[in-house]
Amino acid sequence: MTSPARTAPAGRPVVGLDLGGTKIAAALIGADGTVLARHSRPTPARDGATAVLDALAAAAAEVDPGRSAAVLGIAAAGVIDPRTGMVTSATDSIRGWAGTALGAGLADRTGYPVACDNDVRATAGPELAALGADGREHGSLLFAAIGTGVGGAIAVDGRMLHGASGIAGHLGHLPSPEAAGLPCTCGATGHLEVIASGPGIAAHYERLTGAPVDRLETVAVRAARGDTDAVSAITTGAAAAGHVLGGLANALGPDRVVVGGGVPRIGPLYEDALRAAFASELMEPLRGLVPQAPLLGHDAAVLGAAALTTTLPLHHPGALR
């Protein structure tokens, strides 16, 4: 069962977990936002959902052996419905993850009340809070995470959107002209993710050259050396992302647009192409809007996960029995 969204007991730490396809990160977060303890371990992604839930519980125990925390928040890969605590859809990066009772299952294993959400929405939470700190309590945010896939989060008038089954914000599955005809992991064709993600850019370079390439960073190195096909692959992916984000900005009217993830870190070639395409789409009232890097560093996901416990329903131990 769930309780209404509420604030964790004042002064008590919170456990924050970040579940990705390859790594679990855990932290104990103090009431003042200080990270008191950290732990990480590989995600047993090939061993199934039960093994993943067990690993998450073990990570929580590592950072809070004295049981000082009051609640636990988890930012997880997949389509997460925070109201039901269910993983409603997922890729095969974690075997058998779709259909997992994340909230109740983790609450049963740890004994904490648990709040859960998609990892990108959780990471975007502190970005939305920062708008409030700047005096925009009802601010709007467009957040994109571009890495192995393309994820996102949308907040309008101070409220993070979750949508039916928790699917709101999955920007990678918007149509993109640059991706026309290319098959997407979701089963459709022509979606942004297959041209703008790291693997999408690498695959486009292979299509241009006929030569296999191991990863995005290799394409970036070749682009820096003047390889025109590498430059084209990177700028095509960046422009595709910029056009989609610019169109969304016109529809949503965000106060801030944030682009994070590993792909933008390859350098100014990508960033400049994305920003130029974004600017080309904007209507007049938004002409000063420029995509920005995230405010927080490597702790953003666990801090965002901990913050979920103040805004989302809590799933309590015993719900599965």
C-alpha cells in the first residue's frame, strides 16, 4: 500500500539509490543534503529482477548499517510509475525488469518506506528545485539525458509530469526526421534515440563509412582529427536532439532547458550543433533560451532519489504479503 506524499521525519537521514544497467550507486544523505556515506556495486542485470532487488537492499545496508535513515528513495532505469511502484516497461538491459514491484519489493527487503521514480526524472528533481530557489516556485523545466539512450523529464508550472504508467518524459521516442526509417529499440522506426544517442551516433558513422566503430569516443577522436564523416555523424545526432528540444520548448514554454548525460561531454562540436538547431526552432518569446549543463555532478541521481521521498507516495513494507 502507499501513503500520501509526505516529508521524511525532520533531522533524519535518507537513503538514496541509483539503479542503472551496469551499476548501483547508494548514498546516505543527511538532513542538510550532505552525503554521509557512499557505496557502489555492479548491477546483476543478467540475473533477473529478484537478484537486482536483493543487490539494491544490500547497497542500502552498506550505507546505513546503523539504521539511522527514516526512508529510502530510488531512481531506477525503466518506465517507473511512482504511484503504483511498478516498473511498467523496460529494455532488456536488466533482464525481466518490466513488471517488477519496485516500491513494495524494495520496502519488504529493507524495512524502509520507499519512494521510486525513473532515474532521469529523479535527477531532474534538483534542477526543478533550483528554479524555486531562484524565485520561480512555479517554474517549468525541460530536461534531456543523452547517453546510451535518450531520456528526459518535463516539469510544468512547478510540477513534475509522470503521465499514464509513468511514461512522461521519454524524449528519445519522439519522431526525428534525421532518423527516418531507422529501427528503434521500442519496435517503431524513426525515433530520436537511434540517431542522437551515443550508440546512435556511432551507428551513423558506420553507415557513412562502412567501417565498424567500437564506441562514441572513437568517433569523437576521429572528428577532432578532421574526419568529415565523424564530424557529420556527431553534428547530425546533435542537430536532431536540438530540433526536437526546440520544438518541445515552443510547446511547453520552459524557464530552463538542461541537457545532461555522457554524449554532450564529448565537446563543443556536439554542444554547438545542438544549440544552433535548438535556437533555429524557437518562437520569438523564447529566443533567449539556451540549453544548459546540469547544476549537480556525480551525486545528482542519489540526491534526486533521496528528494523523491518528500514529493511522491511511499510504499511500505508488507504490501506484498
